[in-house]
Amino acid sequence: MPKQPVEERIKNFKEVALGYTPEMAIKEAERCLQCPRPFCVEGCPVEIDIPGFIKLIKEGDFKGALRKIRETDLLPGVTGRVCPQEDQCELKCVLRKRYQPVAIGRLERFVADYEFQKGELEIPEVQPSTGKKVAVVGSGPAGLTVASELARKGHKVVIFEALHKPGGVLIYGIPEFRLPKEIVEREISILEKMGVEIRTNHVIGKVFTVDELLEEFDAVFLGLGAGLPLFLNIPGENLGGIYSASEFLTRINLMKAYMFPDYDTPIKVGKRVAVIGGGNVAMDAVRCARRLGAEAHIIYRRSKEEMPAREEEIENAEEEGVIFHFLVNPVKFIGDSNGQVKEIELIKMQLGEPDSSGRRRPIPIPGSEFKFPADTVVIAIGQGANPLVPQTTPDMETNKWGYIIADPDTGKTTKKRVWAGGDIVTGAATVILAMGAGRKAAKSIDEYLKTGKW
């Protein structure tokens, strides 16, 4: 897929990948073997009819292809961009045994963008009203999926979003150059045209409790995400210039710090930025820092082979001049006389036996500490469960990490008429896995609303 030239893209926040032309999309679609047993569908958490939509692209029926995707995925412009297809549908593609797999994600993105470019949004059919009302807490991938599935079934859906814009992690967590805001806004607008009501600036657990929602609604779905920043808990972590990835990315993405002074929410970024972590969030943060003019570094305690970030994101970061430091881990942060971070004390690591993640465990090498200068640090080592809703819903069980306990097949929690799904159940995972959980929960909620059986 064509991309913005490196020398241009490191100076702007516009989308890096430029998308297929119709001719390129048809040519790629022609590679699909239309397997009698499509393993690619088995690899998709929302079970998109992949051969079906690719066949329609091949025939030049781009609208039909999009309609086919939207049978199970209302956010194709999003999932086509941020899904880790290489670990899911494309991993199962039989062509992969000898060649490159079919570029399923890029084809999905193409048909979503084609509709947008033509200026014609097709609204999925909605069944007659059932008179039932469902509250969806959180407008991230899981919440949006539940809302779309239940709206189609004729149920009245109200989404409660804590922030001032809907979209959850899609809006505050993923940078413009990877997922433009207008794509998310366009796909959310379809939901609203289906009759879904979105109430922003509603922090559930403060404005209303879950019990209060249950007085008005027949069912409640909790798609809260995992928005609680995790820290290293090492000396000096409270120095100025040290951000959590959540704050750093929220200020840049949702509050548009990258457009200062047009938007009055600047973010202070020094000359030398160190991002601690090796996942997609770390890649997003370090690539933002690069665009804000900094010399940008990744500090990661394992080797490159163990990095959980998508290959494509690592490759883009390398092209953009990000400097990677492997097998090192922070021990403490050192400040200047003004209380601002100026150095990180790092220790060298070696890899031992695999741990529970299947990756080799990093082990510190005694006496190998050294100083690393940095005037801005972003900690991107994961997020935890925000305790606000569980704390105000005492009869709903959580596990020892604070995540809500829910049935993996139905999303049912231990509290009657309350379902949950996505990162608040599994811990931080992918957009498409949250959407898969949302589909399962929506099916269970619909069944309950029709039968009354819990």
C-alpha cells in the first residue's frame, strides 16, 4: 500500500498509509482462492464473511462488499486500519504457506473509504421497536458493537460516555496518523442514524450508579475499557516531564495538542524523549514524540523478537528515525534542581526461560547500571481496570486485578441484567477482540430481552 514519504510524514499527523485505488483493490482481491473452508473467517473475532466481501470487490461491487462486512462489523474503516490481521485472519490464509497472505485488512479499509469518498453513507436496516431499553456504558469498540447489534434488533440504546467525545480508545488512544478521527466520527454517525442516543460527559459511578441505570433500563452493558495507567513504581517517578501513555496520547489525540496553537492544549515535549515499553501504545507515543520534533527513543526490557507491537508499527517507527534500545530496564529516574527529569538509570537485562506470556523472562544483570539522558519520559507498560464502576457496584464480582468477572461466551456478570466485555474483562487487548466480546454480549442481551431468562 502506498505511504506518505518518511521525510514528509514525520512533520505532520496525517495518515501514513494512503490506501488502495480501485484497481489495486481488485488486483489484490483476485489473489483470494475462495477456499471451500475459509480458515480466515475462523481467525476473525467478529466472523466477517471474508471470502464473500472479497469476491464482491473482485466483481467491482464495492458497495455490496461493504454491506457484507457490515453484517457483523459496523466499524470497517476502523478495523481495516488497526486490527492485527497478521495475527488473526491473515495468519490463517492458506496462501501464507508459500506467499504473502491476501491483504484482508487493507481491502476492508478500501471499501469503507470508498463509500466515504462517494459521500453516501448506507444505514443498516433497523427492526421495529421492541420497547426495551439498554444502557451501554463506554463508547469504545465493545460498547459501539453492542449498541449497533441491539439497535438493529429494534431495542432503544443509550450510550453513556465519560469523555466529551464518543469513541473511547479509538479517539483518545490511537493517533491521527494511524486512525483519523473523521473515520471514527463517520462510523459513529451511522449508529446515531440508527437511533442510538449518545450522552457524553457522563461518568458512571459518579453521575449514575449501575443500580440507578437498572431502574430506567432493562439491561446494562459495561464496556469501560482498561483506562487506569500502570506505573513502574521506581524512585523519581513523580518528577516533572514523566507522563503515563494514557495522558500523553489523550492530550495529543483527543485534546488535539498536535494542532497547537489552533487548539489551546499544548503538551510539553523535550528534545530527547524516552518511551518505556514495546507494545502498540509505546509505538504510538514514540511516533507522536517524533512528529513533535523530539529525538525519540524506545526503552524495552526484552529483545526485538519479543516485542508485542505490530510488525508494521515497528517498521514505521524505524523508518521515521525512532531509536530502539533493547534488553534494558529503568531502575530509577534522576531529576534536576527544578524537579524535572534529566536522566534514567537503566540496567542491562538478559533473557531467561519463557514466562506465562510465552516470551523469555528478562533478568537483570547485576552491576550493569548506566545513565541515559532524557528530558521527557512516557511510561507505556499497559493499563489496568478503573475501579470506579466496580467500587460503586458492590454486588458485582471482580477478580484480584479489579477486572469484572463475566462469562466469556455471553458477557453475563455476576449481577443480574448486567453484562460486560472488552478490556474491562480481559485486560488491555485489541479493538477487534473487544468487538467480538460485544457481539457475544449483544446476542445474550437480545435473548434475555425476548425471553426474560437470565
